[in-house]
Amino acid sequence: MTALMFSFVLSAGLLLTYRRFAPRFELLDKPNRRSQHSEPTVVGGGVVFALALSATLILFDLPTLSPWLGGGGFIALSIVLSGVGLLDDKFYLPSGLRLVVYTVAATLVFALSVELEWWWQLLGVLALVWVINLVNFMDGLDAFVLCQTLSVAVGMALLAAFALDAAADVALRWLLLAAVLLPFLAFNWPPASMFMGDAGAVFLGFCLGVLGFESALVDLRLGWAWLVLMMPFLVDATGTLLLRLARGHAPHLAHRDHAYQRLARRFEEPLLVDLGLLMLQGIWQFPMAFLAIHGGYSTLIAVIFSAIPSVLVLVYMRRSA
């Protein structure tokens, strides 16, 4: 509990400090044709997540969020990825360079992990790179990624703590992630006064992927539960990418085709989209994840059913455009 409180307070303090000094370094997101905001806004605040979480792990001598990664591997990779994201927020790095960095980081994760067959490692690298990218793709609306990540983190912590007796350590790691994110609600809730930027989105994608993999190693049912809770982002990002590829669009080009972006334009209010996501997680995704935990015949059913609302929203928003 002390570690959770410390991470929360440290994150809040660092965010206040970052907001004060970021404009001096021109870390500002200026509006463009794809933007949901109309005024220059501080960007890159997500670097605080990596710093606060790493400091907590070190000062309290806690096991890293992924003990199978080895030593300070998780801390080092998370800070490097967040740092690269911050550079992108400032200088707009080429997409190819960023993809190389993500791939190298993901490769190191599985090279330092438990013994796995080479093809499992390859699949793991591809999956982790995709999770990092999709979270970045979905970071285009005030508090949207924050709501999703908090839903997954809190949901996984509850499931690990109460549905599985042997997963208390996993629950603590998810709670630590939630603790460093909570203060950002005050800055990122619509209308946002600060954006996490790539510094935050890349780090959160890395954490979600690594923690999801670790949870599956502890108990495969937690892996299925993670998949269920991630389904809104997985469906929107993957479905939109495939539809754009089918129409001949380059995958690396920025756009406003995601279902959540279309919803935001339809309602002209980001808050409604955020609240809709939170309701979806509470009313549908979490019960399906709980069902998946119990395994047996219900696991596959829970995973399939968990995708239905997100698929319906994606299809509806494409047809009604």
C-alpha cells in the first residue's frame, strides 16, 4: 500500500513540474486538421509514467513488473521507449525509425524471457510491437487511452487478486501501473490541459503487452482475460488498419478513420466517447473477462462474445460515414 501511495504522489508531483517546464522546451502539440483540440497543449507528459514507476520499483526494492525479463531490463527498456516517444513528440521522428526501436525492444523482451520455442518468440515479438503501435494509434482523444489502460489495469488486478489465489504478485504489478496513471486524469480529462504524447502511449503499449504476457505465463486464464479487456482497442485498431490496407492506403500515414475518431466527430464531445468506453468495460468486457477466468467451454465463448460490441461499433461507424 505504501508503494502504491508513493507512486501516486510522485506521479502527481512530476506531472505538475512537467506542465510548468515543458513550454520552455516547446513541448507543445499545436492543432492541425486531425486534432481534436484548438489550442497549443503541453505534450509528452507520459514520460512521467515511466519515471514514477521506475523510481517506485527501485526505491521499494520491488520485483520489476516483469521478473522474467531479468534484473532492470524492464525499467531500462521502458525508460528508453518513453524517451524515444518524447523525442518524437518534440522532433517528429520518422515512422520507420520508431518501428525499428519498438522491434528491437520487443526482441530483447523475448530474448531475455523464459525459454520458448523460436516460433513462440517470433509471435510474441510481433504481438508486442503491434500492441505498442495500436495504443499509439488510439491516442487521439482526450483521456481515451487513459480510460482504456486504467480499465485493463484495474480489471486485471481484481481478477488476479480475487479470482485466482496464486496471482497476488500479478495484481500488485497491475495496481502499480494504475497508481502512476491516476493523477493524469486531472490533466487529461476533457478538455485536456496536457497530453501524454508518444512518450506515454508507447510506454503504456509496452507495459500492457509485457504485463499481459507475464499474466498469461502465471495463469493462461489471465491471458484470455487480458485479451477480453483489450478487445475494444484490438478491434478498432486492427479492423481499421485492415480496412485501410484493403483500400490501398499506406499503413504508416496518419488518419482519422478509427471508430473512436468517427464517434468523436459524430457527438462533437470527447467526454461521451470516454464514458462510453468505461461503460463498455464495466458492463460487458469485465464480465466476459471474469467468465474467461473460469476456463472450460466458457473461455472461447467469452473471448468471442467480448468482441461483439466493438465489431458492431466499427461496422456501424464505417457504414454511416
